[in-house]
Amino acid sequence: MPDSDINQTRGVPERPYLIVLGNEKGGSGKSTTAMHIVVSLLSEGYKVGTIDLDARQKSLTRYIENRRKYCSDNGLSLPMPQELVVPRSELRSADAAEADEKQRFEEAYLTLAGNVDVVVVDCPGSDTYLSRLAHTAADTLVTPVNDSFVDLDLLARIDPETYRVQGPSLYSEMVWKARQRRAVADGGSIDWVVLRNRVGSLHAKNKERVEAVLSELSKRVGVRYVSGLGERVIYRELFLRGLTLIDLKREGGLDGQGLSMSHVAARQELRALLKALDLPFRRAAVH
């Protein structure tokens, strides 16, 4: 969206930093990762807004609603983001629908712009015009993938015999075009980070091959890959209460049982994830 109001505000230092969680496959942990990034930043004192572009499932928004209800039911005051949902247009003309969605997305961003430091956008697990708008506007694009070749097919075409990258897949090509549009619009760049979620703890040949593919892909398309969140039951339990790993220390663990070793390890994963994202405003705050 080269002519959007969002890109015109890029030169304003006070504008919110835009973190976009996106890929075109469901079940990769986008909303869980997004919520943990949101609450981590809130706990550091940043004002955070969210834009949910999946108006049908609204996983991130439901997570926040669960958090609000949990606080109300238990007389708690946990840090909360300001959340918005942007639905897809119902106009029949493709051109009119895209113009409508572009306006809706920009209005949501500008609504948050004067109130928050960071905006976190959760995209649907499919290719939509709204998702492409968000990708183009991103400062940091976070793509969670499960540590398997099923999910890596989203990023690259891989030779089944040699496990070498034959070329980028549709999603990588879409991100490449988003980067081009962004560069033309305002000369800005998009830091693309792939999160390897649910990485197995045991050393395995498949794990080595996945790492090799990601390493080759990083050289070809300029993507960084880092470890994300592990496969832990705690994440499913936390969703219903709207809590994150950040909240467990404050609340004495889940159901007052204290932090288990698994919870401690998960919190370390989260800290490592935030550090690996290397968000420039956090980096500047440290220095």
C-alpha cells in the first residue's frame, strides 16, 4: 500500500512500531506467540495495541477477552492491550472490497497510533488482502512454523532426495513482494523472523535437515530463524484464562501451585525469543 497514511507516518518518531504475526498455515502458534509478545512488552512498560485480522476465529482477541474476564472474576489488575478487530469487506467488487479493507486497516492503525508504542497484528492462516496489507506495513514480520517439512513447504520448495532448497514457495514470494512495495513506498525495510515452534528436545536427523534448509533459505531470501515456543500443555491451559508465562510468576503459578520446572524452562524460552527478535526499541532502551 504505497500511498497509505500508514506509510506516510513512517518518518514520525512517535509512530507505533508494527509487529506482524503471519503465515498462510493454521496451527503454527501465531496467536499464542502474539499474546506472549504482547504481555512481555506490557510487562516492560510499553503501551501495546493489537489488530486481529482474522475476524472469524479471532483467536488473539478471544485470548484477550479471556484475560479480561479472568481479571474481573478474580479481582485482579493485569496489564492489558488495546485491541481492535478488522473484518474483511463484504463488498462484491474485488476492487471496491480491497479499497474498503485498506481503509479499515489504516483506520485501525491510526486509532491506536496516538495511544500505544507498539502494534501487534495477528493475521489469518490464509492469503487475504488484509494480510498482505499488514505484511507490507510490518517493521518486524514474525512467521511461526512447526519444526517439520510440512510447515517448511510454506517457505520453500525442497528436493525430496537432497533436501536442498529448489526455490521459494508462494509465501516467501509474497513476503519478497511486500518488501519491494515497502522499499518503494518509504525506503523502509522489513525484518523477517521465522520462529521454529515445537522443536523436539531430542537430537534427530530430521531436526538437522530442517536446520540446514532454514540456513540455506536465510541466505537466499534474507530471513532470520530463531527458536520459538516449545510443545507444552501449559500454553493450552493458559489460553482459557487469558494468562501467559509472564503472568505465572505474578500469580504464583497456575492454580497457586508454584512454578514447575517445565514452567521455568518455558519462561526461559520466552525470554530467549524476545531477545532473538532484537526489536530496535527494546535494544535502544537497554542502551
